[in-house]
Amino acid sequence: MSADLQVRPPGRTVSPASPRRRSRVAPPWWFVLPALLLFAFVVLVPSARGIYYAFTDWDGLDPDFALIGLRNFTDMLDDGDALQAVWHTLVIAVAITVIQNGIGLLLALGVNSMIKTRNFLRVLLFAPAVITPIVTAYLWRNLLGPDGAVNSLLGMVGLGSWRQDWLGDPDLALWMVVLVVVWQFAGYSMVIFLAGLQSIPREIYEAAAIDGTGAVRRFWSIVRPLLAPAITINLMLSIIGGIKLFDQVYALTGGGPGHATDTISTLIYKDAFTLGEFGYSIALAVVLTVIVSIVSAGQFVVLNRNEKAAS
Amino acid sequence: MKKSITIALAAVMLTTACSSGTNANSGSDDGGGGNQTLTLASVDQGSIEDVIKAFEAANPGVKVNFTTSGADQYQAQIRTQLSSGTAPDVMTVWPGNGNPGATYVLSKPGYLLDLSDQPWAAKLPDSFKSVAQYEGKTYNALFGLNGIGAVYNDEALSKSGLNAPTTWTELLSFCRDAAGKGTPAYALGIQDNWVTQLVLYALAATVVFGQDKDFNTKLAAGQTTFAGSAWTQAMAKYQDMSKAGCFQKNPLGTSYEASQTLAATGRTLGIIQGNWIIGLLKGKNPNGKFTMTALPATDDPATFLMPAAAGAGYGVNAKAKNKELALKFITYVMSPEGMKLFNEKQGSLPTLPDAGTTVDPGLKQLTTFVQENKTVPFMDQLWPNAKVQQTMLSGLQEVFSNQATADDVLKDMDTEYKKGE
């Protein structure tokens, strides 16, 4: 098709049926209206109205509520649980981003090689990513229980002293959340890295090999810059996913023991639906939105610059 | 851009207008003639179905449209429906205060119909009246009650050669002996944080309310506090039990579900839980026999009290489309027939005397305690907001994982209590 187009002589053709001519006409701006209206109705308007409630003491029920200015936001600064949850959220997001992408990249490099079982391994490593996160979390909740498979396995191989109350120990529980997310989504990062790796032409490797480069040098000077777009996407996805993490935490630990694994998202849920403090909960959600926007915008700018520098 | 916002707003308004129009139509449909429809929302999955069937059979021509869901989801749904005027005629309402679907919370803004003139309202025992009423008017048809105590696996207990303890001193030595034999006394699954409160309530019933029946009134009047009262003793006894090896290892990593398996299969001798656990234990071990007794908290069995409280009941929407039918349904639920059906299915006890309900033989002691008025409502039902209980639940997890002390938790509860409604 494209070859066919190139043969045509350049210049305007009069025929209205010509595909080239048609593609140059910009669609009228109002074509976007139906989609925009729908988007406004289900996303923009409710969100804007939602933000308004962050400045009230609404309990989700009583039609009589008062505007209380910034009190919900100032209350947050005195709320130990909220500050702790912000800290947990950042720890989880950073840990997941670093570990998941590190492992994902190594896996991608592995299955991009010529090993015989690579197709089977690709499917196997990606498999966890297709399971619903809540199911994965319940599965791991059983595996990590005091009498669960993990402890039994440690006992069987003579590492009985390593057995732990994985989810009941406040020092370990947060890392178990990270483990479960990484276990599930390292394969997902792998697939994106793999797509990037496969777009690097063989010839460049061959030329580098002829020049006598080693594996490390090849990775740093060829793979890393050419993989930059895949790295940007992966880091963005995992950091945003990490910051708004809810399902896995809620199903694994419910934010416990105590508040040891509460994230901003679990706190939003609890404040709204268990405590009926909708105003405060929405204020927390506004803060979460601001954090996600700042982090992803910042990350995008930095990574985009690197990408351009690399290419 | 400005233009599109205006159009968006117009679209929103149009949609709202349409939806309110539909409501008005369906409202007028219900009013007419013999074909009567009642709408109902409930959390009593597994028992409400039978009650509805019986109600429909007893009232030919009546159709009940109902939905059931889990408590969390239900509470969010019902609040949205009430505030937008789309709530069903009859709905589950929790007794007292302290949760988003409780009697006080829903009747204060006027969403519930006053049921004070119903014949059963005057007959409710006092301890249930206090949680079915708001400002002296009855809003909640409470049909069943539940208690908390020590539930033993009879077979495991006789195999161990130990006897169920009847005093606090016996309890501690019972725990040590049981742990020594490798079968801990009680399963404790506090990974699910609501479970943390049960042992504490069982102890506090005797320790706090045995000393002072009016503790709640004094607390509300600001004459006493959690941290400055016998609650500290109840907390200390909870920790004494833990130190004496009363619970299996790693309770914080054990779920409610896993704790049931431990007790049902005899890997612990019992479990400290509500009476609803007996049905669940029998589900996991159909041949098992399970007996519930009061948890000893002092050395004088005459002072023992058991926490016993009404479970969720039903309230009528103040703007019900079919008030008459809604009241008919409530009357049926509170009749000996309806109460028997509900409670036998749920494994609970009836709130009205002489309801003719057959009670599980393992609950004989709880029945006696209820009849002798030796019960205390679940403590949270009279707390002013939901945060007090949530603070206690996560606080107890923190005590078990050494992130906080019992005193910290009680002080935090005082702080939240004082914030009021």
C-alpha cells in the first residue's frame, strides 16, 4: 500500500476520492464534542465537584454540611496515621519502581537471548500479570501465613530458623506488599523492555562485536540509550501504580498490623467508608492527585530529556 | 473550551431532570391496586431469602424486590441512596451508634420512620431499647442477639484431659497446661482487625461493667475515661492471657478464616468468639460439638457478665413509597414466626422473650445469662463515633506487635471519644 502511494507523482490531484487529499483535511473541531461531553460528564464534572467537598465537613449522608476552609488539610499535618501513610506510599512506590524494573530488565535481557525455551519462558514470566491483583494478594496471604507454604518450605529445606510471621510483623509486612506486587508485575515490565530490545537492529550489535566491545559496554552504550523510551514508559507506569496502590495492600494486610502498611489509598477508603469522614477523605484524595501529578510530570520531563539526549 | 463546558453542564442538568422524572413515575406505579411491591436492602445474606419467601407466601399478591451485599459495600450504598432519595422501603440498620449505618447516624438526619407505636417496641428488653432508640423514639426492629464467650471444641477438650476453666486463676493455668501439651487453648485470628476486640469485650464485660453498671453513662458525662478506669485492667488481662500462652503462635498473621480451622479441627482447644462461630465451626467439622461459656475474668463466677448485643435489625425509610407494606414486613420480622426463621438460620437468639426459637444446645449458658439479665451490650454500640472503635482495633494490633502500649491505645480512644459525634 505505502509502496503504491510512493509511485504516484507528487502534487495535488483533483479527484476528491484520492486518499492523500482526504488525509490532509483537518476534521472539524466539534467532532471531538461527543467524546468530550461524555468525558466531562463522567470525569471532569464529578472530579471538580469532588474537590469542592474537600473543603467541607460532609459525612456522606447529612445534607447539612459546612464549608470549613482548609481545616481538612491542616488536620492532615497533625494526623500521625496520614503522615505515616504518605511515607509508606513513597517507600512502596520507590521500592516497586526500582526492584520491578531491575528484575524486569534482567528477565527481558535473558529471554531476548537465543536460549531454546525463550518462548515458553516469556509466557511463564508474563502469566502472573494477567491475574486480578486481588486474587494474587489473597493467594499470597495464604502462602505467607504462619502455617503457609513459604514457612513450610523453609522448614523442609532446613531453614526453619528463617520462618517468620511475614504479614504479622510490622517490620516485614510492608516489604511483603512490595514482594507481591513485584512478583506479579516484573513480567509486565519485562514485556515492555523486550519490545524495546527487539527494535534494536542486529547490525549494531554485530558492528560493536567487530569493534571488540564487551557485554557491559554493549549494554551501556547501545542497549541503554536505544531502550530509553521503554525505560520511560516502565518507570512512569510503575511509579504511578506504586503511589496509588490499594488492592494488594487491602487484601494482604488491610493496612495492618495497626497502621504498619496503610497507604494513602487505603486511608482514603477507610476514612470515607468505615468512618464516614468524606470531607477529610476527599482532601486526602486531592493530596494524592497532587503527588501523582508532580511526581509523574517531574519524571516525564527528566526522562524525556534523557531520551532526547540519547537519540 | 468555554462553550463545551456550557454544553457539558446542560447535558448534566438534562440527565438529572430525566432521572428524577423516572423516579416520579415508578413511585406512582407502586401506589396502585392489589399488585404491591416492597423494596428491601439487607446484609442478611443466607437468611433474608427464606424470610422473604415466607412473607410473600403469607401475603398473596405482595412482591418483595430485594438486594443483599456485604456490610462495607452496603453502608456506602445505603447512604448514597438515602441522600439522593432513592433508598428502598425497608433496610438493614445497625443498633446504637458507631458505624455509618447505625440507628443514631441514620435517624438523626430524619431518614428513618418512627416505629415507637409498633406493638413490639414496648416489649423490647431495656438493654436492646437503648440501641434501638434515638432520643426516646424506636427506629430499629432488632430481631436477634449475639453473645461473645469462649467456645470449646468438646472433642479436643476431652482428649486433652483438661477442664474448661471457671475462674481467672484456672484460666491462666489452663492456658499454660494446654500450651504445654502442644495444643494451645484458644485460636486467635487478629490479622482481620475486627477480631481483636472480642477477647477484650469478653474481659471488659465482667471487669469494667461488673464493677460499675453505669460506666457508659459516666463516660458520656465526662466523669471517667478509658485510660483512667477498669479498662486498663481488662487490657492487662488480655496481655496476661497472651503471656500465659492462651493463643496459638503468630496471631497477627492468622486470619479469621484460619482461626476457625484451628478450632474446628482441634489444633486449639477452642476460640474466643461470638456465637455465630458455632455454625461456621460445624461447617468445617460437621461431626464436631462446640460449647460456649462465659470467659472467666475474675475468681468469682457470680460476677461474670457476657457481652451480648442485638445484631443488625431493620428500619423503615421515612420516605418509603409503600409505608403500609413496609410496616407489615417489620411486623412479620418481629412476630414469633419471623423471628424464629431469622434466628435459627443465623444461629442467634431472639430479642423478644417467648419467640419459640430453637437454640443450639451449645449456647445454653448464653441463653441463661440473657434470661438472668447478666449481659452488657457490645461496648462500641454506645460510643459517639466510629473512630473510637477503629482506633481500638488497629491499636490492639499495635499492642500485639509491640508498636504501642495498652495505655497509648486507651488514651487515643479517649481522644477520639471526646471529639463526640
